[in-house]
Amino acid sequence: MAELESLDPNTPMFAQFKEKTGPIVLANTFVVPKERTEAFLSLFRRQAEFMKTQPGFVSLRMHRGTAGSRLLMNVAVWDSTEALATAFGSPEFQRMAAEFPDDIVSYPHIFEQIDV
């Protein structure tokens, strides 16, 4: 299973699930060894197809870092933290998540849109 790390140690993703809010954006940055990129994307596509069927799912986009970067970033919009937490905690999602190799690091964080 990929290693989960927090971008902000004061608010790890699982703590963010406790705040009932929405709509939300999940930004998840992955550090993927170059030789595993295609295998990672194949697994991620399966996981994404499952998430797209879950209540509260709005949209999802994957982005690749430029200039030979090892980073991939998923940006997913959900109706609420509750909907995301339910999908994330489902046995099917957890089985798929366990398939990711241990040398992949994931930095998930939940955001709300603000006006600027």
C-alpha cells in the first residue's frame, strides 16, 4: 500500500474527514518512481472508475509534473467530506488502495473553495 503523508501535520486527511463541510476538493499528490508510472496509472484508473460511481462524487482530474518530475496530482471534487470519507472507507476502495506498491508516497489534503 502507498505510504500516506500529510502536507500539513496539524490537519491530516483523516482529521479533516471529521469536519462536515462541502463542496470540497481533494488534492492528492503522489511521488511515483519513474519505472512505476504506467502501472500506477493503470491501478489509479481502476480506482477512479469506482470513485466515479460513488454518491457525492463530482469530478476528477489527474495531472503530471513537467520536466521529468516524478509527481502526479489528482484533483477530485466531492459534494462533502462525508461523501469522500464514505467512499474512501469502503472495502472495495481499500482493497484497490492496498494494491499500490509501498514505494509510492501519497500526500492527500482536503480544501474548500474561497473567494479571492
